[in-house]
Amino acid sequence: MLEIKNLHVKLEDEDKQILKGLDLTVEAGKVHAIMGPNGSGKSTLSYVLSGRDGYEVTDGSATLAGEDLLELEPEERAALGVFLAFQYPVEIPGVGNMTFLRTAVNSQRKARGEEELSAADFLKTIRAKAKELKIDADMLKRPVNVGFSGGEKKRNEILQMAMLEPKMCILDETDSGLDVDAMKLVAEGVNALRDEGRGFLVITHYQRLLDHIKPDVVHILAGGKIVKTGGPELALEVENNGYAGILAEVS
Amino acid sequence: MALAEAKQSATEARLAAMSLPEGGCLAAARQAALSRVQTLGLPGRRDEYWKYTRPDKLTSAEVSKAAVFASDEEPMFSEFDRLKIVFVDGVYNAEASDDLSLEGVQIDRIADICCQDIHWAKDLYGVLEARGQSPVARPLAALNTAFAQDGVAIHVTGKPSKPINLVYVHSDEASDAILHHVIRVEAGAEATILENGPAASRFNKCMEIDIADTGKLHLVRAQGRDHERRAATHLFARLGSESVFKSFTLTVNGILTRNEAVVEILGGDAIAHIAGACVGDGEFHHDDTVFITHDAVNCESRQVFKKVLRNGATGVFQGKILVKEGAQKTDGYQISQSLLLDDDSQFLAKPELEIYADDVICSHGSTTGAIDEEALFYLRSRGVPAHEATDLLTLAFLAEAVEEVEDQSIADAIVARLEGWLARRR
């Protein structure tokens, strides 16, 4: 599904190399987790894959189902099936959540040459999905993320994911700022979307989230590279021993 | 004090070609207005109040030609049930207008009133304009009072069942129109006035609004989409206690537009909202100049102005809240913001507060900025194409001003026009 080869990325404005030869393959139907210490390049990876400005790819490639992602605009990547659940979802005053979601869903359908969803169908679908995530009607009417609590913002991200049905979901520290109950709710939302045709890349600091979203593969990212790959037990090792032990072992 | 020589000669040059229309019961008001113009002189480039906007084309004796704009859209407000009053190049057109009778309101032409010896409008025509000359001179409004040949006097005595729509039509590329409307809203009465359409090559319009205690008036106007328009408009409003005045102006395109609003709140518990949204592209200069005086207790005023500017367009905001001694519990709010869609456009703002009462809430803010890159990326990452995402954010920026329009269907019509304007620029 997602194939990243020898990815080198630096900041556009300064001479700072962040990713230094990252290799990663996420298969359809699998959940991969990326853990790593602060500054290892986790968020950069998520932004580079989704097409945010400010990064320069100096070497390597990233493809989704064989399509070169790095040449595409963010909206084209989204239409191909890339979805990034933001660590800090952006507040957009003046744009209603519902309008936003409908525009997004229909923009993607249009880009793929599919028919747009009618207002009635859209409403029916979003109501059902919102209910599962305990998102009330009021939250749908309010401007995007404005006045939402941390938990509401993350639930709203998962709702968008559910509506957009992406092929490749990237979750950037979705657990940050969540209490245990909110995390469970978000994890349930994610688990409901697990599907044979869909890949997940879960970026997190802590093992906690992985208790709820069980990964198939765990990677440790440090210094801009994947330094170790293993099963779910690797996350537990991090939890028990910290990163220091693993880093010492691989260096 | 004698006028500076340059100003004196410019004023004389402008007045030379003009003659006072027949006055009837308005003759004294016209004569007094003419002497105000002569005393004040027309605005010049060195006047502080015209620091950001060059008045030359508004004051010159010669009018610059302006192409008649052919729109591909239905005129604004066409979809509403309304009483239509049409002016072509500043002259009332009976054929295109609806019958002027409507329950709850009496409508007369200023041109007809000029032939009468007695009419209620004589106590309003030029009166609020004259009051509005202090502390800041507004000579173009005095010029209007003196020379306007047409316009309407609207006396609202009840609650008319539909809005009154003043429709302006531009047909002559050298037209120089002066219109003066007076509106009196009686106690307990309520009306909505709509204005739209390119009026003339050069347009000088004055509207005096007197709202009695507990009266309500909603004014929604749409200026544009003609590009070559040069317009100076003045709105003078006087509010009695517990009265409500809400004004919203949409401005689309236009080489030069100066909209002045002068509101005097004289009765307690009154509410005045003056709002505007404008969008300009290229050769566009838009100036909102607002002066709200609180002279009564417990009143609320809001000024909400938003400007979207691109390709070197210029936006100006001069807004003042004056709270007089004794006007306690005043709640004054003023916000002026611009969204610059490129580096060439500019926004010039002069917010002012002058407060002589000690128990008031007054806030003002002015910002200028570009599209929020974070928000833009967020939208794009969800699949919304860049241009569509930019439009969504632009409309979101304008939303606070459009929300000042109380009637939802009218607000929707305004948003539709803004969407159209943005879509044509993709």
C-alpha cells in the first residue's frame, strides 16, 4: 500500500536534515506503529506524506499503491486515499463543520470521477457515523474545531476519516491530550475502520494507545531512520525500558 | 476663516456649472446647504479626513466617463417580493417602478415635494446632514442636499409587508447623478429598505434617516458590480430611545467608493449596527468612514467591516465611536479587518474612540492579514482543492459582517453574490 524508500527530508528554510534514509512499507489491512523519542522525525514524516509546505525531499521516494505521492498536491494525495489525523487539529472560524465535511467528501469524489453525494445521503451517513463517535448534532453545526475540547477535536478527526474512507490513515499522536475514556472512544473509532483494503500508520510516543489500537508491526524511529522493527512486544519494551536501551543496542 | 485659495477655486469651479433646483418647501434647506458648501469648500487632498482617499474625481466639475456594466446575473434582490423604485442615471423612472402605494408607508418623490409648500420631509431634508457637519465636515453631503433633484421621502408609519427596494440603473456613460432620500420611521413602525444597482458614472447619494422611539429600520444595500463607478454616499441617522437601526452594505468592484455613515443616538436603550463587506480586485478603492455618537444611556453600537482585497486593491476604514458625557452604560464595538490575497493590496485603518463617560464598554480592533496557511493546508489535506479552500476561508472571513444582516434569506443572497465573485476569479 504505502511504500517509502530511502526518504531524505530537510527543512526548506534551514539547513536541517530531519529524515535520513527512511524505509517503510505498510501493507493493506495492517496497522503499523511508529514510536520514537522527541525530535526523531515522526511528525515530519506525517507532514511530508500529506504534502505540507516547508519540507524539501532531497532523496528517496514515497508511493501509495504505486503512485508517486511526493509530486502531488495535498488535495490530490487526499483523493488518492491519504489521510492525516492531525496532532493539533486546526480551528477554522466561520466554516461550518458540516459544510467542511461535505465539501471534502464531494471534492474527493469529484477528483476520482465519482458522482457527488446528495445532501440527503450525506446527512444520513454523517449522522450515523457521528453517533458512533458520540459526536452530537451541535458539534456538526459549529465551525470546524472552534471551541471543541481536545477530545472533541480528535473525535472530529476520526469522523472525517470515517466519512472520507481513505486507503492509508496516518495518525499523528492522536493520543496526545486525551484522557483514558476519550482515548478508548477514539481507538474504537479507528478499530471500526480497520479493513483489508486499508493501511494504518499510527505515530505515538507512548505504548498506551497501542493497547487499544493493536498494531501488527512496531517501528522505532530515531535520528531520521527506522532503527528497529518488531511486533507489538517492541512497544512494551519501550514502555518498560524507554528508548535509551533500544538506541544503545542498535548504535 | 477663509478657504485656502486652491480649495476656493476648486469649489467655485464645481459650483459654476450647477444651479439650485426648484425648492418649494425645501428651498430654504437647499439654500442653507449651498452656503455650507461655500463655507466648508469641497474636500481636498490635504484634508485630514481625506488622507487615505483622493476626492478629486468626486469633486471635479467634469465627470469621468464610465462604461455601462453589462451583468450576466439577475439584479440583486430580484428574487424577493418587494416594492421597487427605479432610478435611471439618478432620475426616477415611473414605468420601471412599482406603484408606490403600500400599507404602512407613504412614499413621495423629492422632485414632487419641491413643488409643494408643505410636506413632512421639510423638517428632515438637510437637517441631519447639517447636524452631521460637526465635528467633521462632510461637504459632499451638503452639495448633495443643495443640488439633488430626485430621491424619495419614505414615511414609515406601520409595518409594511415587504421591503422597499431602491434600484439604481446606469445607462449613460457620462451620467453624474445626485440622489437624496429621507426616511422617517414613526414609533413602533418597522421597515426594510434595500438598495442595489450601478447608479451612474458618478454618484453622490445622501440618505437621512430619522427613527422615532421604538422604531426599527433595516437597510441592506449592494453596490456593484460596475468597475468604473465613482461614488460618494452618506448615511445620516438619528435614533430615538429603544429604536433599532441596522445597516449592511455589500460592495463589489468600483474604482472609487466612499461610504460615510453618521449615526447619532439620542434616546436610551437604542441599538445601531453598521456593517459592511467589500471585495475588490485591481483598480479598486473602497473607503468606509463611520462616526457613531452616543448621547444617551444604555445604548449599543456595532461597527463590523470586512474587506477582501487583491491585485493592488485598496481598502480604507475610518471609524469613530464618540461617547458623550452622561452616555453611561454604552456598549460600543468596532472591528475592521482586511484579508489581503496578495502582497500588492493595502488596507489603511484609523479606528478612533473618544469617551467622556466613565461607565462604558467600548472595544475596537483592526487587523490585516493573509489567508491562514494552517487552515488552508488542513482543508487541502482533506481533499478540498486549493482554490476552493481559499474561497471557503475568504467567505468565512466575511461571515462576521454578513451575519449582521438579520434576514437570513437576504444574507444567503449576499453570500451567493460573494461566492460568484470569488468563483469568477479562479
